[in-house]
Amino acid sequence: MLSGCGLTPPAPAPVPASPPVVPDSRPASSPPVLEASPEPARVPGTYPAGSLPPIVQHGPRDTGSVSLTFDADMTDAMADRLRRGEVSSYANLTLLKMLEKREIPATFFVTGQWAEEYPEITRRIAGNPRFELANHSYEHAAFTADCYTLPQLPAAAMTEDVAKTFRTIEPFGGRQTRYFRFPGLCHDRAALRALAPLGVTVIDGDVVSGDPFARGPAPIVRAVLSQAKPGSIIVMHVTEANAQYTDDALPKILAGLQRRGLQPVMLSELLGE
Ligand SMILES: [Zn+2]
């Protein structure tokens, strides 16, 4: 993978940045955590705009908590497959129902195109106080060269791609964040510079479940339980046709985590925000 140094010039100064987000109808019970931040009501993941965003791999290792994160990818190619009827759904409702029924906290990294394809489901996620919403880009294009088979986003389009996703997701309300996850977890310095105006925190994760490539639930369960430790951020998908065994794997993952005394919490809670 290219390191990206000198690949693109820095973005020109006046980049249209979306203003800091103020949560609208938060449940009264969520305690605001204020550090040395100028914003009165700080959304989790907010980082001073203009600085390179921090990259988070995992939370504190001295807790008994982990975070289950679910990516909601939607590339142009996926949208085309839906239109042509080649797949029936990129929304894993069995998984969602299981999380709801068992009252498992989770963080959803949603692409703008997925939220537009599935507004009711996005509303359902936003309406659950145990779920929070994060940003996974608008069209799930790559922010670096050689990021799996994803088409590459031009450098000049990166800031707007992510800003547009916030504009798409924010009207759904609920627990909004300024967490961002790069498609394919691919990033370099140029990509980070493009996000600087947006005041976000980049979330990678230290446990990659491999669920989009799995041919059954067992490898997903194995991948997660062999890597998960206190503070882990676990990367999974809610994309059904692209990750069809995630719901089969989840009960065993939850049981395995419980055996080790690891409790799922929302990402913002894991990171103490
Ligand atoms: Zn993704």
C-alpha cells in the first residue's frame, strides 16, 4: 500500500466544513462528559477541527469492556446489484433483531448510501438508546490506492464525501458521534489531512472478524474470540448479502465474550466519552 507522502498536495485552506454537531433530543439520562473542550454539548468523537484526527485501535485495556461495531457498507456496485435484483438485501435484520432482543449495545458505522437505501432501518437503529451512529463514508470508496478492490476516491472529493455522510445521518437523530471509519480501514496521511476540517476521531479496531469473506459462522467466531481482549473494538458487518453469517456467529461470540467476563458497551462508553 502506498504511504501517500507527496501523493497529493494539501487541500486548499477554505474547505467547507460542517459545523460542530449538537445532539438534539438526547435522553436526559446520558451524562455529558466534558473535558477541556470549548463545545458546551460535545458529541462523542469530536476532535478540534483543523488538526489531524487521532486514530483509535482499541479502548483501555484495564476494563472488562469491549465494543461491537457493525459497518453498513454500500458501494455503487452493491447498489447496482440491488437494483438488478441479484441480491435481496444488504441489511441483516436477523442480526439487528438479535441485538435489540438481547439488549446488546452496539455502534453502527453507516455509509450515506446505506442510510439512503434503508431509511427505516437507520431510523430504527437511531431510535434505540443502546445503539449509536458513526460515519463510514458516503459511497464506501477507497481513501488510498490499493484498498482491496474498492474504487479510489479522488483526494479532492474526500472531505466532502465524509461531510455529506454526516449531513445524511444527522437528521436521523439518536446517539450521533463524530467517529469515522475508513472503508477497508485504508488510510494514509493524505486521507487523514482531508478529514482534518471535520473534527472527527478515526476508529480502526483491533479485532477484524473477517465476516464479509467467511463461508460460515465458525471462522468469524474463531477470529473474534481468538483476538478479543479487554478494550477491544470488534469490526463486523450488518450487510447481509455481503456478510451473511454474522447473525449465526453472534450468539457464540456473545457467549464467548461473557465467559471471559468481557461485556459489550457502546464505543463512546468504551472510550470514556
Ligand atoms: Zn466497510
